[in-house]
Amino acid sequence: MKQLTFLISVIVLFAYSCNNKNVHQKTNLENQWDTIRPLANPDKGWYYHMLDNGIDKYGISDEAKLKAFPGMDHLYLRLCWAYLEPEEGKFNWSYIDDIVEKYVPMGYKISFRISSKETGGAPGSVPTEVDGINYATPYWVKKAGAKGIDRPEFGSPSWTPDWEDPVYLEKLDNFYQAFAEKYDGLPWVRYIDVGSIGDWGEGHTHFSTRIPPTVDEVKANIDIFLKNFKQTQIIVTDDLLYWNKSETDTKELLDYVISNGISIRDDSPLVKWYVDTMLDTWSVSHPHFFEAVYKTRPTVFELEHYRSVKDNGYWLGKNGADTIPGKNVTGAQIFTNAIKLIHPTYIGFHGYLEDWIVENPDFTNELLNLCGYWYFPKSFEITSVEKLKISFQIDWLNKGVAPAYFVYKLKGKLFSVENPKENISFEIEDSGNKNWLSGEVFIQDYSIIPDKKLSGKYKLSIQLFDEKSGSPVEIGLKSDLKDADGFFEIGEIEL
């Protein structure tokens, strides 16, 4: 009797499955792709140097252009330590908080680099000049006994700390403890650079002492960030790892960064010297640095100062599309191919926003899509129907240069063709998107269990969704497939 009951159950299930014509029939979606429409998505995109080289550059003269800028993810604040701690233990956070209070409610995130060495003068680049020497590190740190160089051999008379001096490190640690207590882990903080070593916080001293920081000095500064920042992503410049260092030292520092969960940025793409000497790697000096980290943490691309790129003749024509004399490539090609080597989630043009967007409207949209993740469903099929359980498969292609580092939901709707009032909605907490690596097709299996048996023809619509921001994650399908709630129709099934 038990065998007969089991046999009847198998026959009924087989008959139910065979009656579903869509089982194992694949719907190709590639003819519904839209690779042009710019997708402003969570956790990726452009950033803007709201503060850089001091407190009086890169201001916004037209707020409307910032709001209209496609995919502007965050504002990058680079200013020196001396502005934020003018007296020991007395902090002035207004340079940061005034920006936060205005722009975070508008939806923008914030990232930081607090430098200990600038090459510009006071006021502006640094707040203090004493006896003709400019101080990005607070002057009181020197008065407390920290050693340093007053007048470097090259560049302006700007004080350079001894990067491993115990007084310097003690005061620096105290500062970052206060900084982290205020900002670490806040939902609008994207990342913080290790900016406490090198000219402009870039890890080199090419424009001052030209004395390369040692491995121990670099590690001592990194350790302060590791000690104080437990939630915010820490970033180092690639120069910090290799500038005037041996291959052995570079490998040791790269391994140190990787093992401690730190990511990397490149501040040098389209710098003249790198274009002239490293065009074969599109002005990226160490592509393998980024290959080592981008699959697990976001990397950052910073263009050479846009005005300098133009002055050097390396950005010609609308969207940088004119060929550079003697190079046989365009500036836009160098930029794009550098991105493919750096795999950045965040990209910046390092210039005035109004100039950039007017001169590069199409290129801005193109690179917005390419940076970070860029999802396309290639195909869809129902793989099985068992009682109330419906299993289906979507083949996803990530056309961006990086994966996503956060889990996004898959939301869906099934609408009855015969009875439009009959529909069900479902949510799958993890769409599997963190596994969708750059340039790879990933076959993702899903299952849903409706609260009732469904019969007839249904249309399936889907949406990726970011729970953190409460925002949909746009996918590269034609906009006419999208309904008013942001769901894309991807196929019809018969149950």
C-alpha cells in the first residue's frame, strides 16, 4: 500500500510538472539589454573633491549641476590635520560637519583624507605659518618635541614630520582616536585614506624631502588607522607601497595591506610622467596591486588634476575623444583602460565639477556604468515546479569592472495574464549578487513558495533591491520593461 501511494504521488507530480510548458524553456534577454542608459546605483559611482589641497578649492558654484550629475556617490574631503586640531585636544570639526549637515541629507556619502604634509602655503592649504615655515601637522606637535625637517631640499618651506617619531605618532594616535569616535562606522562614511604620511598624504615625498618612508614608518602609520577604525574601510595610495622601495619592501607592504583588509587607490592616472613612461599599462604603475584586492574590497580611481591633464595636451575634444599627438590614443581611452586595470568602485576626475560635466557629458555616463558592478540578466527559465514550490534560474552577467561588496535582495512579482487582479509578490533576501564577478556569467538558482497553488499564464517581473538605502538596484534592461515600482518584466510562464 505504501509503495502504491508513493507511485501515485510520483505520477501526479510528474503530470503536474509536464503540464507546465515553461519548465526548462529558456527565455533569452540579451535583445532587451540597454547598455547606454546611465544607472545611478548604490555603493558605486563618481565622487567629487569638495575639499582638496586645502579648504578653498573645488567649491560648488552651481548646486543644480551637482544634483544633476549622474551617479555622484560621495564627496571627498582632503584637508590637513592642523585645521581640525588647532590646539592639543581641542577639535574644530566644522570644516567637515558643515559639509555633512548640508550634503548628507541630500543623499551624498563622505570620504576622508586628513594629511600631515602639504606643499601649499597659509592660509588655504594650511592654517599656520611660523618663521616662514608652513605647518599641515599642527605646530604644537613640533613644540611638544616631535622631530622633523623645516625646509626640505625641494619644494616649499613646509614642515615634514619624522614619520616614526614617537611624539608625532602619539599625538597622531590621539587625534585619530577622537576622529574615529566621531565618524567611524557612520552609514554615510565611505572610506578613510591613510593620509598621515607623505606629500599630500600620498605616501611619497617627491615634492619635499625625497627621503622615502621606510617599511617600518609606513606600518607605524597604518597601525594607527587599524587601531582606531574598526568599521570604516581603510584605503592606502599605491605610492605608499612602492615609491622608491625595493621589490622586497613593496611585497611586504602589499601583503600587510591585504592581510589587514585594507584597500588601495591610484592617484596617478594620466599624470604626464606615467603616460609618457607607462602607456602600455595606461599610466597605471602597479596593476597587480589592484588585482590582489578588488574582488573583496572597493578600490578607488583618482584622475590627475583635470586642468593639468588638459594643459599637458592629454585631454582633447569633447569627452576626451580626440587623439593625442604622438600617442595614437585618446585621453578617454587611457582613462577607460586604466579603470579596467584598477577595477574601481569609485572614480573621481579631480577638477571643478562644472567644467568636467559640460565638457564630458557622454563619457561621464559611460564611466558611471563601467565602474563597480553593472548587472545584466542574460536569460531566465523555470527549472522545476513541485507542488507549491517554483524554482527558476537567471543567468547574470556583470559588465562592470568590479563586484558588489554588499548583498542585494531579489524582489519579484507574478501577474496572472487571465486575471490581472491575481498576483503574488516575493522577496529573496540574498540574490547572490556578491558572487557575480566582473566579466563573468553566473548561473543563479532561486526558489519561491507561493501561499497558494497557481494555475495559468503569469508574467514575471523582478527587481534587485538595497535594504541599506531603501533603493532599487537598477539593471541593464530597457526602461520600457520597467513598471512604476521599478520592476522589470523578464518573461511569461505557464503554471
